[in-house]
Amino acid sequence: MEMEFDCEGLRRLLGKYKFRDLTVEELKNVNMFFPHFRYSMDTYVFKDSSQKDLLNFTGTVPVMYQGNTYNIPIRLWILDSHPFAPPICFLKPTANMGISVGKHVDAQGRIYLPYLQNWSHPKSVIVGLIKEMIAKFQEELPLYSLPSSDEARQVDLLAYIAKITEGVSDINSKNWVNHEHKTVNKITVVGGGELGIACTLAISAKGIADRLVLLDLSEETKGGVMDLDIFSLPNVEISKVPTWGGQEEVMSPNSQVQLSNRAMELLRVKGQRSWSVGLSVADLVDSIVNDKKKVHSVSILAKGYYDINSEVFLSLPCIIGTSGVSEVIQSTVREDTVTEKLQSSASSIHGLQQQLKLCF
């Protein structure tokens, strides 16, 4: 139904609808404004536990909020008495979205609007409803991004390692022939200890790098590097000197069982703390390499922010992309307590630096 609106197909789906033609006409109009909605018949369970097969459609609506456009996923259920009864509207958040409960949205994601309360045919129509929805969401964004938990990311890593252990060597491997027309993302991880291994695995699992060199200068950390050698990660090279020449490493035909067991052990037993750091580093690298312009808390010269006048570095939320920090996010709600705490942190760090003669 993306390209051409299937009126006949829809008419068949709406067999039990009382005002089928009116409903089809209206949905045809919705399709003109929002051609990407997907239509289907599904069972809706009402509050009194009664059930009914109803037409519903899902898709996203564009919402401008503080200068950015967000595609907000929604699902509208069309009642069989449409257009004399308003649709039932829900947000349809993905796994990494949380619902901001507010005056227009409840904890289950159900949407409440004046347009729905005052619904009356023929002046009320679905297109008008969606337009009011967009207008209200622009005042108060109904969804927010959930930080992906370490556990969720560990699941991703396990899945990635499982693929490698099955001998799938082409995961995220890019075309190495035609270098003239593409930027090759090259990343060096310095140090082959537990943290270096965790960073290398996390960056590999995200598929950010075309080429990843693990630079290990010490002799003591053989254990860690051997772990990585067992994985034979595609596009990862272990080196005493950073090098970008040579060929990609080929998967070694190690026993799958040994690989799986070692992978699980490394993930579950070794350096849990290293894992959190490794996963965070991979997130930062992703934002820089792919110019994600995402917000990360990173240590930055705090002078000039939150009325701090001394030369100290504090962890502040920053927008990070290819050019590094492009903006420091200052809370719009200037809570005095937050500012006071930051200022007292800054002055105590500054005092310590003065004692240590680090400030010139």
C-alpha cells in the first residue's frame, strides 16, 4: 500500500464496518498526506476485556521539537462505527524509547487530545486529528531515548561473538577494493589488557570500524591478547606498531566449542567493570565516527559554563560528532542547586590544583 492505495483491499478488510465507504474515502485522504502508514486487521482488547477485530494503521509522524525533527511512531485503531466515533490512538515506542507521561499521553502510550474529546462527524477527520497530534507533540515531546543498558548491549555482543564462532567472517566487513570513493574508518585501541579487549570487542560489535588495530606494547598482557586472537575478529589486527597496511586477517579454523566457551567466559567472568567502560567507549566512538551529534557526558573545560570562572575540567553533557564537542548542553531549567553543586566541585578541584601547582 506504499505506492498505490489499495481501496479494494481495504474495502474487503472492512467487511463488517457499518459505514465502510465513508471510512475508505477518509483513509484514502489520510494516505495522500501520510503515504507510509501500514494498514491491517488486528484484535483490540477493550477495558472491559471484550475484543473486536479492528482496522488499525501504524507509521510515524514528523514532529519538530527544539529545531530537530523526530519521527514519532503511532498506531491508530479505527472503530467499526467510524466516522461517528473517534479512533483510539496510541504511541508505538520502539525498544529504545520511553514514554514521557504528560497531559496528552498516559503510561500505556494512549493519546488523549481535545480533538478526540470533541469528535463529531463530519467536521472531525483523521487527517485533522493527526495534525493536532503533531502540534501537541511539538509542545511536549511524548517519547525520549532510553540509554541502552549494559545488559542489553552484552546480549548484542554475545550474539555477535556467537556469529564469529560459527565462522561467519564477513560481519561488517566492507568492500576493500574501492578505497578512492569511501572513507575508511580506522581505529587504534592502545593497550591489550582487559579494558583494551573490552573496547575492541565493543567497537567490533557495533561495526563502526573498517579496520581496527589493537596496539599492545607490553609483554605482560599476553592473556588478554590471546583471548582476542582466539576470536579472530574480522578487520582486527593485533600489532606492536600501529599499521594500516597489509591484508585483513582471515578467520582461523578454531574449534567452535572452544571459541564459544572462551567468549562467554571473557564476557561474564572477566572484568565486568571493563565491560561498562568498553561499551561506553564504543558509544563515544560511534558518535564521533558517524557524526551522530548525540549527547554524552564527557570531561570538558568548564570555564564559562554554569558561571564557573576557574580553569577546571568537569563532566558535562555535550553534543559529540566528527568535530568532537560541538556544544555543551546547559540545563534550560537553571536549578540553583545544580549550579551551586557544580560551582563548589569546580572550586574544590581548582583549590586542589593550586596546591599541586598545576595551574599557571
